[in-house]
Amino acid sequence: MNLDNLKRMAGPQLEELYLAPGPLELPTGCFRGHVLTWIDSAAARQPLWRSILTVGFAWTPFGVDFDVRRWWFWHQRLAVGRFEPHIGPSRWRETETVCLHYHASRLPPPVRSVLYDEVKPLSSGLCLGIGGINAGRGEGDVFFFALQRT
């Protein structure tokens, strides 16, 4: 599996891959993000959330540094959005995943309270993730993204 394979997959294929069982480990290192597709959810259909997330992720270079536990935008030195990763049950799917919780972030409380993401490591250099907001299945799961080691 590689990034090109993920980019060619449709939503149902990404769902199937995300649900695949397998041993999980917390990722390490720095990864560049790539939006793959939108999920049909309440937040993804809401114009405000769709606009914010399109600008923030589809149009802006982003990534995740699991070593310093921060998201970055434009360049790794512009790291924000500190998170704590934990292996556990997905909030949005019937699978185990790496849940990214933002309670440790120094972002303003109104921003911090709406953040939540999950990633499923596929290999040491590639992860499949679901980006969204802090709400349940069908409400907060907004888009699939890939993370490729830089």
C-alpha cells in the first residue's frame, strides 16, 4: 500500500481499509498530510465547517509530527494543535485506532473543544486518518486523509 493507491480509492474502499483489523502502534516521526475524500456527515454538509476544513486542509499544506505531538501547517516549524495520541476504540467506526485528543493543546478553549481526529497506521511510513470535529459518528467524521512520512 502506498499514497498513490490511497488517492485512487473511493470512499467505500477507504472505509474497508480503515476497518481492517491489525495490530496498532503509536506512529513516530513527521508526516505530510493529504486530503483523500469527504465523508457524508452532518459536519461535512454544513457550509461553515466545509469551508473551514477545505481552507485548512485541502488548500493548505499540513502534516503531523508524532514525535512532538503537534499538527503543522505550511512547514514543520509552524507546529500548533498539540495532541495526545492513545490507542483505543474509534469514535466513528467499529475498529481500534489511534485517537488524537487535544486537551493538552494551548489553542483557545473554544477551538480546542471541537478538535478530534483518528489515524490508522498502515505501515511505518503511511497512515489513513479521519479528520473531523468532536462529535459522534455521522456528525463529526468529516474527511479521510493520508499521512505519508516526510
